[in-house]
Amino acid sequence: MITLALSKGRIFEETLPLLAAAGIEVLEDPEKTRKLILPTNQPDLRVVLVRATDVPTYVQYGGADLGVTGKDTLIEHGAEGLYQPLDLQIAQCRVSVAVRADFDYAHAMTQGSRLKVATKYTAIARDFFASKGVHVDMIKLYGSMELAPLTGLADAIVDLVSTGNTLKANQLVEVERIMDISSHLVVNQAALKLKQAPMRRLIDVFARATQAKA
């Protein structure tokens, strides 16, 4: 049995066409069932539903043989013990810095101010500001990032941005693009050795579907 770890939402939805291209179908809708392990039309493949941030952990420690997760999650988690054969080019977005529309970010960056930055992407944010020689106080949040500048909790946020509509709705502006993000296939190295033939077949499925979509 091969176990594929996915998270609900955009990654799940955008992985389905890649599987479908190889005739693989998930037999239950995660939005309509409470089950966390979903069967597919392939008797030797199942899908487990986990939080997006937990996908690398499940794969690393053998709770799943392979998974799909964002580059942002991999950077924050660390990719130790994970084989990363493919960038699937799905769930594309970016990690950016955003501030209140009335905040002079450029001035703060050049004047050596100490910025208060709210984010759940602390490793990405710390590396980015360190590369610019800017001192920051990091405030770790897990959701509703846009509130931080509006309430005075932080000067800036570092967060995922897709359309930018949420920022605009909250009178925030994107001031720097840190990196582009897409989702990657990650594989447990032990599983790749122990289940070599079926695992290689599945990796090839993803590779072909990704190339066909490009």
C-alpha cells in the first residue's frame, strides 16, 4: 500500500488533475466526509488528509510514503530526510512583505529602524531581512495576519499572497516580493527503497502530468 499525504483546499484540488491524468481517482470528497483516510480507484494507493504544515512530518517519519506540500512549508519545516523529485507547479503564489498603506516602509528600511514583523514564516522572514541588514522583532502568528498592522501589533507582515485582494480589502499594500511559491512532491527515502517499483511509477505519473500541463 502506498500512502499519499495531502492537505485540504487548494493543494488537494490542484493535485487531483495530476492524478486523473494517470487514471487515478480519489473516491471520496474530503469536504463531504469526516474520514481522514480516503480510498482511490487503485487498490494499492490511498490518500491521508493532514494539515498542510504536517505533510513533511508525516512523510519524513513514515506516516505517509509521499506527499504534496508548498515550498514555504518545506523551508519552514526543513527538508531533512526528504527526497524532493519534482516541483509540481501547482498552488502557485508568493511570499511577500505587506504594510499599512500609510506606513513609509522604504524610509523605515533605510533609516535603520527596528521593524516589528508578524508572520508564521519566521525562517523565511528572518533570512530575508537579515540579507538586507535590517533588524526585526519577529512576532509569530498563525492566522488573520492582516490584523497585525491594523491594530499596531506589527509594522509589517510576511505572508502568502495570491491575488492580493485580501490585502487590498484591509488597506494593506504589498511592498516586497520575497519568493515565488509552488507545491512540491516529497518522498520518504526509506519507502523509495522498500517499495521501489510502485513508488517510481507514481513519481513518473506526477512527472508526466506536470510536463503535460506546462
